[in-house]
Amino acid sequence: MSHRTGLEVSHAAAEAVKLAHVDVVAAYPITPNTHVPERIAEMVANGELDAEFIPVESEHSAMSACVGSSATGARTFTATSGQGLELMHEVLTVASSMRLPIVLSLANRALSSPLSVWGDHSDVMAIRDCGWIQVFAENGQQTFDLLLWAFRVGEDPRVSFPVIVNFDGFHVTHVIEPVFIADQEEVDRYLPPFKPNAVLDPRRPVTMGAYGPPFIYSETKKAQDFALHKSKEVMLQGFAEFEKIFGRKYNFVETYKAEGAKVLLMVIGSFAETAMDLVDKLREKGEAVGLVRIRLWRPFPQEELRQAVRGAETLIVLDRAMCFGTLAPVVSEIKAALYPEEKRPKIVSFVGGLGGRDIRLEEFEYMVRRGSELAQKGQEEIYETIGIR
Amino acid sequence: MEKFSIYAPRLINPEENIAPGHRACIGCGEVLAVRYALKAMGPNVIAANATGCMEIISSCLPTTSWKIPWIHVLFENASAVISGVEAARKALTRKGKVPPGRVYCLAMGGDGATSDIGLQSLSGALERGHDFTYICFDNEAYMNTGVQRSSSTPYGASTTTAPPGKVSIGQWSQKKNMAAIAAAHNIPYVATACSSYPFDLMAKVKKAAEVKGPAYVHVLSVCPTGWRHGTDTTIQMGRLAVESGVFPLYEVENGKYKLTFDFPKLRPVKPYLKLQGRFRHLKDEEIEKIQKQVDKEWLKLKSLVAMSMEKKPVAVPAAIESKGQGAGSKGQKAKSKAKKAKPARRPGKKPKKVSRRGKK
């Protein structure tokens, strides 16, 4: 049986990696992700975890070493944040295109400049189209759970894609929370050993990373995208099996008190927990307000999203990142997904919580009030910024 | 010598691990060096290749020239990729997931991938002490993209991004000394080689592979396309580079320098330069300048060799002495480790001995 214990979420993430019997970890320090690799290095140094820890000289090399390791057939993990992810960017596309199931825990952080070590979603939004499976955890338990799920789904030969587990920098990484830490026996039941289709091995030589001229490049890309869409079936199986063994249920799009809601808030990441408090408060007052949280960000669950918002009159979307010069990343995805719907809610876009700034209960309440108002008269600006001076 | 020429080819590993049919230019000295290096390494190897000529000529989807497990990821990260491969092999071997035994890890790249864009990842991998061999195939410019200058392009050479003009000589800077940079990491083995000396190249690559820990081999790879000379003069060009001292062949074993070929008198650089289109624009006084620089570097190398041969340590002022001792004891440790790794495999000076090593 798993045991419930209070620990820092970064350490809970490290526990998940340890329980997954990871073979190789390559990481470079960057705030606020550092506690994850630090804890893993400690486990390796103490002999608690039988793995190779490579203290690389940059994030670019971290991801490159992960590619080499995963291609050799080792279960591979790395962790990073903000600028670190951007430095990895070039290698991220290679890892997904070569179908290497590396797992990356991403402590979401703002991007320079000005330098900010604090949290928002600018980092992951800048790499959202790199071909990785991307999920968002909202708290310590989800971070722990989704990391185990990430290894299982990513390494499934029907999937064979790398996975990013997002958890908010500081707001989640650095807090101490009660987390159910699973037993080794349970994890072993959930997570089979990594058996890739082809590896770098002198007994059976293969060429990896050949170049694709125009007559074949398009086919490789189409095949990759097809496989990424198709992997959703295995992801659902991964969730179902998780529920069976650990009793906790996950889905691509999750709702909170959304039944019969006229106004829906949509939040991605840890701020959803504050939004839940607001929904509780407003429901008590008898207001038909609910919450939709996006768990799976890539591949984007269009159909599941359409179902989740069906019947609502207003959809208020909060983004914690900007796409300079156009719509914010989440809302643009939502608008695209809902466009084919004959009857769709009015969509209002807010941006906030940038660079570690908090969004409090009263600001969520403002969003609901102002959002409903804007839905009536139409939002002229493409987004409104929360709490801006 | 006649006997040698009969036997030597038979001593070479007949296995070809880079298959013919690849798309290298006619007269390519680099693919020749790759071929020799793979012969020396044998089949028990995993290779990571940086983007560049060797990658692009050998791996057009859905075909491949490689008969060994081979991976190409990006331009600047072959050393980091091989770090991951090596770590994975270590973990998987320890956990019994792959059969026990050593698999050589090989990273390779051109001079741009090594001395420019990939220098950081190479330095990181050397410093961390991964058990791998890095081979730099140096053709002295970015040939794959159309002969742009790199930090490994020699002074005075004409390239497309450092062309000679009314106010420029072409390459204005001196060639970066990558072998010295590798040696500065205090790794157990560093060597320079050239495909014009195949037995020496193979012996050095084999030695590099067998050394425990990081090893670096810098191979001058003659490039008729970029250097603009006859495709039938590749071997001659490599020999002229070595015999004129432009590219001396040497080894640095546990910090000790040893010349592979010592010449009582070097050939002048002029005939070497005159045969190549990339140096055609140089005037006599510029050639004289290059000659002086080559002489200076040769003397520097000779003094390093002489220092390495000293039995007694050179007297140093007391203040530096303690520091010197520390470094010395570290070097000795590495040496004793290397001795254990390969007993009875002493490098010889004569080519005859070199050929014997080729057999093993």
C-alpha cells in the first residue's frame, strides 16, 4: 500500500523517478527545477537509486545526453525550467521525431528578459509544437502520478514519444504537501520494463538520425503526427490502469462543478485550485459557475474540450503566457477547437499570473464578473490583463 | 621494407564498416580516415556523428552506409550524445539488461563541430571522464556548407566567408590548436593523425579506443574540393602537411608528448601551399610569415617532447612547487591506471612496430 507523507513536491517528483527504476538522468541546474535533480543525485550518491547521473554542462547537452541514452535503450529522465527548456529547444524536436520516450519534468518558469526565475507558462508555450506529449499537474500528487503515467505511456511501443510533465515553478515545486507515495510493488505492476523497438547495440546495428530529402521528409512528418494523435488511446488506457491500481482518476479535460454551469472558467496548471475555491463560493450563492481544467495539452484534446463546454453560455479562459502579436496560447487553441461547433459559448480571454505574480480569489471573482459583462457586450481587446498597473 | 609492403595490407582488419556507395567527393581524405578508424575499432562500437560531411554522405533516408550502430542528432552535440550512450551502457550492463563486456563509444565530427559549435559539449564530456573516443576529422573549413571559414582554418587560406580581397589576406587568424585544448583536460590519450599514414592512424585510433576514459584523436582530412587541388594528390597533400611540419603527428599519453615522426629537417611549406588553390593568392612574404609560424610551432612541440622525456622534473621555484607536485601525483595515478588497461602494448617509434599494432 502507498503511504501518505508530507514532502516538498520536487522531492515527490524525485520519488516517482526512483520508483520508476530510471537508468539515466542528465540534468543541469536551473531555478526552480533544481530540487528535482538534486534529490535524484543524492539518491544515486547514497545507492538508493541504481542509475547514472550525468551532471552535464548545459541543458542542450542534458537533452542530447538523454537522446543518446534513450536511443541505447535506457529509461531516461531529465528536469528543467524556463531558459533551460529554451536552450534544449533544438534537441526537443529531434527527441520526438526520433520517437525517444524521454520523460521531462518541467517546473514552469517565465522567460527573460527581464530575468525572472518565477513561474508562468511562457517556457512550455514556446515549445508546445515540438512533438512532445505534454500534460499539466496542478499539485504534488498529480505531479507524482503523472510522472509514473508519463513513463508508462511514452515508452509504450504503440506511442514511443517523449513526455513533459508541467508543474508550476515555486507555486508547486517548492511547497510541502501531503502526497501518497506509491509502493514499489504497485509501481512495478503499473510500469513494465522499457523495451524499445530498436536500440543502438553492436549485436544488431541500426542507423538513427539519417537525413530526409524532399522525397521522403513529408512522409516522416505525417507518420509522426499520425502516431501522436493515435497515442491518445494508449494514454486513456494508462489513466484507466492508473485508477485501477492507485484509485486516482485522470482525464484529458477535467471539470469541476461544471454541470449546468452557464459560466465556465478555464484554467491550466496550479491556479485551477484557487479557481475551485471560487467556484465553491459562487455555487454556494447559487450561481451557475463551473471550472474546466486542461490536463492534456499536446496532443490537444479537441473533441473532449468541445464536450466539456457544451451548454455553457460564457467561457472565460485564463492564460499564463502571451503569444506576442496574437491571441494568448490557450485561448487560441480553444477558439480553434470550438469554431466548427454550431452553438458555442462566448469566449473571453484573460492573461495573468505572469512571472510569478499571484492570482487571488478576488481576482478570479473579478474575472467571472468582468468576463460575463464582456461576453454580453463583446470583448474589443484580444485579451484583458489581470492585475496590471 | 619490401616485406613490409607485402604483409602490411594483410594485417589490416578486412571488415568494411562504412559501406561503399556513399556520396563523398572524389579524392576525399576524410571518408578514407573514417574507413581506417572503423577498421581499427572493429564491430564492437557505437558511434555518434555530428552533422557534417560524413553524416550527409552516408545516411540519406532510407539508405545507410553504416554497418555499426550509428546515431546522428545535431551539429554541436555529438559528445553529449555519446555521454548519454556511455552512461546508458554502464547502467544497463550493471543491471544485467545487456551482455557484459565493453563496447567502444565513438563520437566524431568535423573541425566546425569540434572546435567551434561543439567545443562546449566536447569539453564537458572530456572533463566528466566518460569512457569514449572523440575523433575530429579536420578538413579545415565548413566544407559541407560550401567552404566557409572555421576556427580550424589555417592562416592565409581562402574561404567563402574569409575571402582574400584588396584589404584582406583571407583567413586572418591562426588555426586553433584543438589537440592542445583536448590535452589541457588532462585526459589519458590525445593524438594527431592523417589518412596519408593509414597504419599510424589505425594504431592511434585503436590505442584511443582501448584507453579507459576519454581519448581524443585529431585527424587532418585532406579535402580536394575545399582546398582546391587535384583529386589524385590527396595522399601527397597529407604527407606534405606532415613532412613540412604544418601538421605534425604526435601523441600525448598521460600528459607526455611524443613525436610520431621526427624529422631532422622539415620540408619548406611553400610546395605544400603552392599546390592548393586556397593559398594561391599568397605572396612570398606571406608564405615566409607562414613558414616562420610553422617553425615556431614545431619548436614549441619539440620542447614539449623534450620536457616529456626529462627523467628529473625541472627545478621550479618553491612557491609553484607544491602545486606542481599535486598535478604530478594526479598524472601518475592516471598513468598507472592506463598501464593496467593495456599491458604489453608499448608504442614504438619505427613504422615497422606501428604495423604490428595494426594486427591487434
